[in-house]
Amino acid sequence: MKLPLRGWPRRLAVRRAVAVLLLLAAAVLALRPQARNADTVPMLVAARDLPPGTTLRATDVTVSHLAPALRPSAALTNPSQVAGRVLAGATTAGEPVTSARLLGAENTRLTTGDRSAAAVPFRLADPAVAGLLTPGLRVDVVTVSATTETSEASAASEAEVLAENAAVLTIRPADNTADGRLVVLALPRAEATRVAAASLGRPVAVTLR
């Protein structure tokens, strides 16, 4: 003998109604723009892998949101803050782009520990040597100076050390010129001036430490 199924259709209808409501709620949540958590803050990160010496464009970075405790103190928030700036070191996609990673007074100070230090760009006498340099490497800067001997018709070249223990800030990417890549060093201001002046008229080289 079969029992009456009086309550079954009603229970089935209720379950179906609940299922429809859940599906509608999920659809609304999916279509509605996700609200930013009030506890997150914006920060610029690299949109792609970037080599050192890159002149940044706004499209090279993107804005990410994260908890305030995870945001570096030197974090940047707007792509316009990096447009035209030079990246000191290599940066991978998703890595924070901070003001300390860009060429400028803050990067020079942090690299050298000297608030009076200056960045000096120049090209090496042997362009191939630039390929051996990396940001953070320490080098000595040397040149040759002409010294007149007893005979005015003859001259000899002597090595001259322009700066010691200079920090490499970055090496610009190769361009279409035949002069080689531009190397940027961080030096105490007096030595930076001496290196910059010497590079205008004399061949300049570096020795790796």
C-alpha cells in the first residue's frame, strides 16, 4: 500500500525556489564590481619584466591593492609618478615599483649611504666593459693623464685614479650610437664632478672590485 505524498510537491517547490534565489544572488555578485576592501591601499607594481636602465612609461606599471602593513614606505600609487623615470635595477612582473628603485636622490643616498653623493653618467673607453657591470657593483674609475717629459716633443701617459669604490647605479640599454652604453655611478660630489669633467675629453675606464 502506497502512502500519500501530500507534502512532497510542496517541499520540492520550496527547494527549487531556494535554488533559484541562490543562483540569482550568485549572478548579482558576479556582475557587480567587487568593492575594494576599506583596509587596502593602492601601490604600483611592474606590469612586465623590466631590465635595469629602462625609461619607464605609464604602461610599464599597474596599480595593485594590498594591506597597508605590506606596502613599502616608498611605494608609489600613480603611473604618472614613474613616467619618464629610469629604473635602476631589474624588476620582475608584479614586483613593487618604489621611488627608491628609480634613479634620483633617494636611490643614490640609499646606495652609498651618503646624503651628499651624486650620480654621474658617462661612457667607458671600452664599450664592451659595460656588459660586465651590474647595479650595486663596486668599481674604481681611472683615466690617463699626459705628462710632459724633459723633451717637449715626447709625452708619456700615466694612470690616474679619479674615484675609488664607486657604486654602479645602473647601465642604460644599448642604443644606436657607436659610443657604447651609458653607465651611471654614485660618488661623493667632489669625485662625481672630477669623473664627469674627465669623461669630456679623456678616455675613462673602470676596474672591478
